[in-house]
Amino acid sequence: MVLFVIALRFDDGVPGASLSSSGLPPTDAGAGYPRRAVDSSGQELWIGTAPQAIGSQALTIDHILFAITDRERIVSVSPYAMDPGYSFVHETASQIGLTQSSDLEAVLRSAPDLMLLAHGAKADLEDVLHRASIPTFRVRTTFADFDQVSEAIAAVGSVTGDEAAAELEIRRLRDRVERAKRRRPPGAKAPRVLPYSTYGSTLGRGSLFDHILTELGAINVAAEQGIGEYADISGEQVAAWDPDWIVTAAAHGATGQARDRLLADPGIAVTKAGRSGQILVVESRVFTAMSQHSIGLMEAIAEGLYGDGP
């Protein structure tokens, strides 16, 4: 496990590091090369010099790349990078006009010297890339806690040569986690919170949502009831569990509709959350984020449960 010390936020970069025109610490193509990297599947990759044409196959990786490397080095992104419903980089990615990884022929024409794949990417995609002499590196793209998010950022930084920018991004993430935790008043009673989609699904033990609630001193009702990482549940179950709060997701601008749809279910309306109006609606891209942007979900829940804190 890569360990990073929780430090103060450095808005102007890592102390002692100069910044490139993009505002990121510069990549030194000759520093520490050649180097060996081992990806999330255990495959070994030898890298001769810092890659200058990097492709991404997953939104998690898109988010990390746009945070730590010069955009001029990114040649392809996932299709979700262009979707404002999911992406935090859609405006920039669309303006640049990057190749989408779903168009394999276009990816091959862009000639990346490194292609970053999701841990669960299909083996036949990797085979095609290897036959085209394009190196690949698999990155974890689902997380159970923020340590795993940090490890993914560090892994991408190591393989692209952007270690300083990756460490800066991790420091910022750690700082925001600590500030969110401090919103909880000392000695506050643990609220019972249920993640629940308008389609009847929840997130239990082993999910990043569960980790966020635990860090905030709250109880995940789904985990309390023995639910694993993900499950479908009914309004009747929600009524029986009687959460203090329900957290759900909605598209931008559809907060009221999502709340009304939940309260139209009698099983939800009779809960403490329903009767007191303690239904927190979070923007879908924040709720579903699997990257450093997941901190936005923690901040939204902390503010909803505890307000401005002590």
C-alpha cells in the first residue's frame, strides 16, 4: 500500500516544485527511467520514458488524468468523459475534441504510447492494443474507501511520470476528507442513513458510500441490515428499517422531482426521514463518482447531516 502523510492543502502546488503552464508540477521525462510498474491485475510493465500520448478507457481514469497531467498528453478518453451527467471534465474534454476509447480504430490512429485500462476491461481489447504495440496498464476503478482512491491516483502518477502532481491531488483529497469529518459536532448522536435510489437500490457494507458514512460518524442502515455492496430493496423494507435520513441521486435540476417520487411511495413516506423531510438529494454525477470527485458526496452528506458543523 502506498502511504501518504495527511498534510496541509497547498493551493499553489507542492512546496519547492515549479509549475507547468497547465498549473501542474512538470513531468521530467528523464527522471527515474526506465522504470518498472505493476498494474492492478499484477501485470508488469517496463517504461522507457514518461509517456507523451496517453489514452484512457474509463471515467475514473479520465478524472485522474485531467487532474495530474498536461492535457496535451491525453489523446483519448472514455465516452462518459463527454457526458455532463457523469463527468467532471466534460467541458474541457469536449472542447479538446479527444478520441473516445469506444472507437477502437480511432484510438489506434491516435497512437498512444500508453493506454490506461479499467481493472475489469475485456481481455480482447487489451490483446488488440498489444498487437498494435501499445503498452497497457490496468487501474482499479471501483473503491471501498479513500485509501484505494489515493492508491489509484498514485498508480496513474507513477506510470505517467506525474508523481508530484499525484501527491498534490492526494493531499487535497485527504484535506477535504478531514474537513468533512470535522463538520460532525463532538458527541453528536449517530444518524441512521439509508442510501436509496428512486429505482429501489441501495449500497451496503463494502461500498464507498458505507465508508463515507462511517467516516462521518453515521450508520449505514443497509449495512446494519446485512446488505452487501449493492442490492435492490422494496419500499416495505425501507419502512421496516425506518431510517432517520435517506440519501438519493437526481440529475442536475431534478431535485424536487426525485424527492416527490420517493415520498409517493407509502413505505418511504412513513419513515422518520419521510415524515421529517430528511431526504437529501445529491446530483447524480456526485453520487456515482468513483475517483477523487467522490469527496463531493462526502461533503454533501456532511453538510446535510450536520450543517456547518462546530
